[in-house]
Amino acid sequence: MIKFFRKIRQDLLSEGKTGKYFKYAIGEILLVVIGILLALQINSWNQQRIENEQEIELLNSLKDEFQHNLGELNESIEINKKVTQSCVKLTEIIRADSIIKVPEIVDRLLVNIGGFNSFDARIGISGEIVNSGKVSILKNDEIRTRLGNWLKILVDCEEDILFRSDNYTMNLMPFLMKRFPLANGELTKKLEFDKSNYLVTYKEKSPFEPNLSSKDLMEFENQVWQHKHNHDYIVINELNVRDFVTTTIKIIEEELNKK
């Protein structure tokens, strides 16, 4: 093609058609410029298409991750609500001075208040997007902001989770171990993840009886209250996180529908 244009120019010059030569040369330059612009535009379209495909892939991956976390949150909230209910019921028994009268119920409640759950978020996709700089691929400003906030929210929640666990382990459990036959909880304990009934438990109740003075009863109530108080923060956090996750999923779905 280049040789073809060159021959035309040479013929025009040899024939003395200078004016036509310059017009042709200008036209040739314009064609080259147009060709370059078209090539750049095609490259830009292709790059945009690749980025759009990457964005859709990231949005779908984020949606799957947040939907998984929503399921985990709902399960954790239900487990933790039962802990709260058990704390309230146990407090009622303490105040009625009925611990000796309903030992089986107390045994079950003591197991229940120790069955609290900690939401363990899956952040593989969201963490990679934020830490690798892929967040720039996402065009929705609100989604980008929410991803940054999401990781911060989880860090803040972790502090309350650790505080609850430490208080239970270092304060409530030592109190219970000195005053209750906690082994009786084995007779009421059910582990849902033990599908094959692998665990072996006790067959008989402990020969020991609860031993609490009046002073112990007040401390027992306070210990249960402290556990419930710490636990309430976790439940409220999880409810707020669930609202955040639910809204984020909705925003992601709306953005996908635009694609």
C-alpha cells in the first residue's frame, strides 16, 4: 500500500502537477491520521470492554462473598440470641433462689451461655480488591467506599468479640468451676456438627451438688449479667453488620443490572 501511494506521488511530480501533488500529500496525511485515530479508538473500546468484563467479574464475586457472609451472620445471630435468652432465664432462677430445685435446667443453661458464636467473615475477594488496587476497576463510588468501610467494621467488631471471650474465660468460668458440677452439662450438650455421633459423653450425673452462699448468689447474678452485657454488644454489632451486608448486596445487584 505504501509503495502504491509513493508511485502516485512520483507520477504527479514527474508530470509537473505540483498542486495536485501537495493536495494528494495532504490527503494522504489525513488518511494516516484518521487511521491512527481509528486504531486508538478501537484500542480504547477494546480496553473498555476488558475493564467492563473485569468489573462484572469482580461484582459477581463480591456478591457471592457477601451473600455467604449474610448466611453466616444469620446463623450466628440465631445462636447468640439463644445465649442472651439463657442468661435472662438463668438470672430469673438465681433471683428466685431455685438453683437447687431445677438442677437439670440450670445445667442446660450453663451449657447454653457458653455456646456463644463469633461471626467469621469471608473477606478473600473484598480484601484482595482493596489491597491489590483493583478497587479502581469498580466505577460505583458507593461500592468502593463500602469495601473500605467493610474491613474496618470487622476489625472494630473483633475487639468486642475478644473482650467477651476473655471475660467468660477469666471471670465467669473460674466462678462456675468452684461452685457447680459442670460435667452435668454433658448430659444435655448437643453438637450439631457431630453428624456421625463421634463424641462420647458421660452416662451419669455428677455426684456433686451446686454450692452457693447468699454472697455467691449475688456474684453469680453479676457474673451472668456481665457476660450478657458483653454478649449484647456482639449481638447488636452482628445485627448492624447484617444491615450493612444486606444493603451492600442490593447496591451490587443494582450495579450489575446496569451492565
